[in-house]
Amino acid sequence: MLYYGMSAAVAVQVSYYRGAGEMVQTRRVAAAGLHLCWLIALFEGIPLLLLRDKVGFLFTTSTEVVALVAMIAVPFLLFQFGDALQSTYANALRGMARVKAMVWIAFVAYVVISLPLGYLFGFVFQWGLFGVWMAFPFGLTTAGVLYRLFFHRYSRRSQGEVKEVMEVKGS
């Protein structure tokens, strides 16, 4: 949840710099936010990975549940980096007031990619719970990469729009 808060701050800063017409700074804010979110994911994920055999005992005494928690630690760690990417750039797009593409990106990433992969890994390959969880990093990373591409596309286009408006005002 820490990087969700950081991503919300990215939306605010992106909106501020976009409004000021500072598109280079807008892209820098998004990149810095992503780096901070990845750092947070790393600091959260490594202890969880190292303590994966013990974390489940914080919530239950069932050894079966604890074993399942330990089994999904690796997909969970991978999930964090894709989730930080998609969270950061989804919020950067919100800060740019460019949210229409997000619906289609989310549909492709989660319904077209992640859902079938979850079925494939979990049931066809018979990886069970581990396989279902292994699909999440693929969907989240796909969403994050596409959000990032759209953000950079919009921020470059907006740079040109900002220059045009400033030239008209200056003349």
C-alpha cells in the first residue's frame, strides 16, 4: 500500500507540472515516482521472501495455509514490481487527465492476458495456486508497460500543444 500512496502523489505532481506547461518535469516526476515505488517494493519484498516460511504463522496456526503462503512468495515478489509500474503510470495518466485508454489497457492486460494465463498455469500445467498467482505479474506488467507508453505518448504530444498555446499567447 505504500507505493499506492506514492503513486497518488505522482498524480498530483504530474497534474501540477502539466498545468504549468513543464512537460520535461512531468516525465521526471513519473520516472522518479516509479523508482521510489520499485525501491519500496524491493524493501517490502525481500524480507517477505526471506521469511516466507514464517509469515503465514502471523495469521494462522495451520501448517497447510502457511505452506501455501510460502509457495506464493516468489510470484508475490514479482507481482510487486509490475504492480508498482502500473500503479505509478496509471496515476500519471490520471494526472495528465488522460484516462480513456486505461479501460482498454486494463481489459487487455487483465482479461486477455492475465486471466487465460492463470487458467493455463493453474489448471492446464497443473501448477495450482502457484500457477494462478504466476499470471498476475504478467497482467500487471503488461498494464504498466502500456500505461507508460501512453503516458510518454501523451506527454510528448502535450509538450507540442503547450508550445503552440504559448506561441499564440506570446504573439
